[in-house]
Amino acid sequence: CSSFLTDISSPETTVTVGSQTYARDEMTNVTPHILSKVGSNLHNRKYHPLNLLKQRIRDHFYKNYVKPRGNPIFTVVDDLPPVVTIEQCFDSLLTPKDHVSRKPSDTYYVNRHHVLRTHTSAHQSDLIRMGCDQFLVIGDVYRRDTIDKSHYPVFHQCEGVRLFTERELLISKFSEQDMEGLTVFEQGPRIPAKQAPHTQDAVVLLEADLKWTLTRLAHDIFGKDIETQWVDCYFPFTHPSWELEIKYKGEWLEVLGCGVMEQEILNEAGAGNKVGWAFGLGLERWAMKMYDIPDIRLFWSQDSGFLSQFRVDDANTPIKYKPVSVHPQCYNDISFWIPDNYTENDFYDLVRGLGSDMVEQVELIDNFTHPKKGRTSHCYRITYRHMDRAVHQEEANKIHALITEAAINNLAVEVR
Ligand code: FA5
Ligand code: MG
């Protein structure tokens, strides 16, 4: 309420995103709610499902695409700030001036020069100009989209780009002799199947390599039984273009867009002697399928019932999400000095035994060794919640007292 009053009495002239401050103007439409999400970087947060998926994708590319000496060919960039210029987000990608994606009804403008990136494609040109020929960009993206089970105004994308010289592309499929007479560039017509400067051969090879790369990734992440289909589509920055859809809960779900990069983008970025493909996939959609997460809003959950299911140190651990109780949780902490023969699992078992289906999580939140006495104390937070009914604090307190008593009697701990 007080901030609402200050807004009226002294209209803000700047807008702060992360550590940067920008001048507000007539285009500014970012909201405090959206700005509060900037910097969350869920894809870089340890134990978050989007971070686990990021690791899986990165490892897939590192392992399967290597130079002769074994080092990965793809560079991975996952820490670029989400404020980009209109030039980066739209102009460099040949997005027409009247394209819907530029409209303030669809895009969050910081001011007339800057937007919250609407896709990770915004970084394609810069990275190519810097000399990157194969890269992945992972980051948060922002759109004034509807909110439902599979759409959220902040989500995460993984961009992939791979460029080839004429020789690199041809050698991937042909022997030296068979390559004779084949080219990737020509001055032909632009038709639905190809751009003017590309030969049909170039497009056939690029399409095959792109679809093979993405199918292989999908098989690695989801398993080989997954149902997929390719759909023709349009992007200003690729031609021809496709979307990949996968079967999810009986319906087709679009999980990525991709295509043969517009040659003009490569020419502008100083890579006119190369051809390439690009893709952009929605991390949340992939994670929903991979972990059986039914609603995209859950990725923003701070609820330990959600987050604790993804606490694994190996990103390859198979996880199937189990719905969290709709009832509220409450918690109690317990601190004690541990005896010499103590193991944490003894305490976890004791809590599970006494709390059974009322305990959602037990977590070691403090581990302290007294500098003089050399004794160690542990503090655990026990979260109480039942799947079918509300657990009230008094009820939790009663179980907590039983747990405390049992810990003293059975584990010989000394409560602090
Ligand atoms: C793009 O963003 C293109 N930049 C992708 C691309 C890159 C095409 C490179 C060609 C070359 P699109 O708007 O379709 O395309 O979004 C890509 C993916 O992001 C979608 O397939 C979907 O998986 C995901 N996505 C799109 N909108 C949302 C949303 N509101 N919430 C969650 N995921 C979304
Ligand atoms: Mg799309």
C-alpha cells in the first residue's frame, strides 16, 4: 500500500533490473511482479529440476559431439543477463517491423531500446560474431503470454546453433570423390524448400543433421519409446523451419522450434562462408514430460514438498514427480548434541517411524562443532504435512515431542 502511494506522488523515472538502471519511457511495461523473477535463474539453481535438465542436455552435447582429441565442440553459455536491445532481440534476427512478437502487448519492454529477451535467439548474432560456430545458450525468457498448465510469462529456453563450412557439411555425408561437384551455395530462387543462396543439397544435409541431432537428444532424455512428429512452421530467422511435437498426456505438445539459419544473419555476423542450423527448446516443457510434472507453475514453487523430490547429486537419477499435498505445511526444528556412534539415517528412520504419513521432509539445517569441547550438534527441520487433511500446529507439536523423547532414549542424543 505504501509503495502504491509513493508511485502516485513521485512517478518513478527509472526502472531497475538486476544491477542495472534504465530510463523509463512511454514503452516501459515491465511490472514489479515480472521484475521480481529476474535473477531467479532457476536453470542455475542446484537441485532445481530445470538445472538437472540443463545438465542432461549439456552432458549429451559434450559427450556426443567431440573434436578428434575428445574435447567438446559445443560451447555452453548460461549466464547472459536477460535485458537485451531491440536490435539483439528482433532486428538482428530479421523480425519484420510489424511482427506480433515486437508488440508491447506480447513483449516486456524495459524502455524503447531494451526488452526482456523473448527468446534465447537474441544472442545468436553476437556469439557468431565472436567466432562461436557451435554453441548452446540457456537462459530465462519473458513473454506476455497467457498463464495455464503449459504457458507461463517467464520460462527458460535452450538455444542451439551449429555452423558448417561447405567442406564440413559435405564431408559429414560424402567421401572426397563423391563430394566432387557438390556445392552449398548458388544464386537460385527463394522457394518454400530453400533460401535463394542455398542449394537443395545443402538444405537436405542441414535438415537431416538438425533433425537427427534433436531426435537423438529427445531419445536420450525421454527414452526411445517417445512419440514425436515434425511440423512445418515459420520463423523470421530460419528457412525452412520446423517444430517438434511430442505426445504428452495424450496430446501433442510443442517442445521446440528450429530451422536452417537465414544466410543474411550469418553474412551480417561475419560468417558468410558458412551455413548453419539453429533450434530453441522450452526447458519447462521438456522437464514436464521428463519428470511427469503436470503444471508449469510448479517450477516456481518454493514448497519443500516439490523441491525435495529433485534433491539428487546425479542428474541422471530417474525421478517421477509425486503430487504434493494441497494442505498447508508446518514445521518444527530440533537441535541436539550427537553421540560418537550417531548416523543421520538413524534419526531419519526414527522420524519416519513415528511421523509416518504426517512427515513430508526431514532436513539437516545446521551442523555445528563446538571449538573447545569438540562436540557436534545437529539441527533438523521437520516439515509436517498430510496428503489428505490439514495438520495443525498443536498436532505437529505432539508428534514432535514424541520424536524428541525417542531420540533421547533410543539414539542417546542430548537435546540443546
Ligand atoms: C522461439 O522462441 C524461437 N526462438 C525458437 C527457434 C530458435 C526457432 C532457433 C528457430 C531457430 P517459440 O516461440 O515457438 O520459438 O518457442 C520455442 C519453445 O519455447 C516452444 O516450442 C515451447 O517449447 C517453449 N515455449 C514457448 N512459449 C512458452 C511459454 N509461454 N511457456 C513455456 N514454454 C514456452
Ligand atoms: Mg512456437
